[in-house]
Amino acid sequence: MRMIQTFHMASLDYTDIAYNFLVGGDGQVYVGRGWHAQGQHISGYGSVSLSIAFIGTFTNVAPEDKQVRAAKRLMDEGVRLHKLHPDYHIYAHRQLRPTESPGQKLFELMRHWPRWTEDVTSLRRLNDEPLRLVARAAWLAQPALKELPPLELPVKAVRFEFTLSEPCTTQASCTFHMRFLQILHIETENKQDINYNFVVGGDGNVYVARGWDASCESATDADKPQLDALIVGFLGRSKPNASQMKVAQDLLAQGIKLGKLAKDYELIDELK
């Protein structure tokens, strides 16, 4: 505990240990900032969430049962003391930031807890976080094979499509699927780049593909190889949930504000 506090204060310039509580491998709960002070565990989320850290490294080994039981008792106590809402939700660090925390084994365990929540969009909206765009460099995109032809702006049509990839709920896993899609489109489908303008992930992020200014390539019309529509893909195989659709609508609202998208655009929804 002292080492963690010293590291947070001396190296990260925090005002105190970042977490509200920490749970040790001895089955004890250690008070960090407690119930009443905002944590600094994830920038911007201290005011709307409580942070509980598991002391240890759980990449290849799961925490012991007594450590998990202690964490669950702590959350039950929070409800009893009216410090936690009875309908609270549980999220993992990696769902909100590109990190391996809390470790793969603990993450797998958490996903089976009753209050585990895959969709982080509602938490981001509770925090009033703006639309979060993941730039090409952040998802490790390779450059397009050649200069892409421009879209005629403002774009007058938007098309929603499935990517037919596996769903993802963390930035790390969504980044993997974005890289896979780009490789698939370039090496198998002979496209010049990933063939979407933007892609909405299950982590609540929007991944920049070709962006606002470059057109996508038609898959069927050889006489008209470039599309006039803005193509928005959704990572996954099933219909996006309401939160993902809200993120997509926020993206389109930004496009109108930027002058990239016509106010009276036509929506072609292929998700139905």
C-alpha cells in the first residue's frame, strides 16, 4: 500500500493513492480515498465511479477466492451504506482506456459477475464525455496503398453496415479487429484501404477509417468504382445496441457541424 501510494504521488503527481479501495490477497480491504473522495484511477471518471483495485498481477493467474469475496462484500457494504446505487454497474479499466488492466484472468472472471456491464457508453454519457474518436495511428493503421479519391462534400447519403467481425468491448480488442479488417480489405478484397469511413466499436469509441474526406470503393459497380455515401461500419455480427446507435448519431451530428455532411442526408440502413 505504501509503495503504491508513493508511486502515485511521486511519479504520477497524484494528490494521494489513486484508488478508493484496494483488495489484498489476504482477503482484507484497504481504504484508499474511501467512499467520499474522488479517485484518480481514470481521468474524468472519478466523479461518477468508485475504483476498487486488486493488489497483484492477474495476467496469467486469477485472484484467490478470498480476494474476490472481499471485493464483493465491499460492494454489498457500499449499497447497505447508501454509498453505491443498488443498481450499480461493474466495468473494467481496459473498457475505458487502452490498457491490459486488470489483467486477462481477472477480466475473464469479472465478466461472469452479476453486475458486469459490457457496454460502457452509458458510463461515458453519465460523465458527459464527448464523442471519442480513435485516430488511425492509435489503432495502428497502415497507410492507404495510394491516394484515395475525395468525397463530394457535403455528403448527401450515409450507409450503416455490419463489418461481420467479432464483437469487441475494449479498445485493445477493437483495435485488433480494425487491423484485421484493413488487412482483409487490402489483401483479400483488393481495396486501397479499409473500406469504411468510420467504424463504431462496442467499446463506445468511433474508429477513424477513411475519415470525412475520402470516398469508399464500390464492391459491385465496376462502372462507378467510388461511392458517394459516407460508410459507417459497426464492429460485430448482430444489430448494434441503442448506445452504439447513439454514438453513430453523435458522429453524424458532428459531421453536419463540420460541414462534411448535408443536413438533409439520406440514411441507408443495412443493419435491419
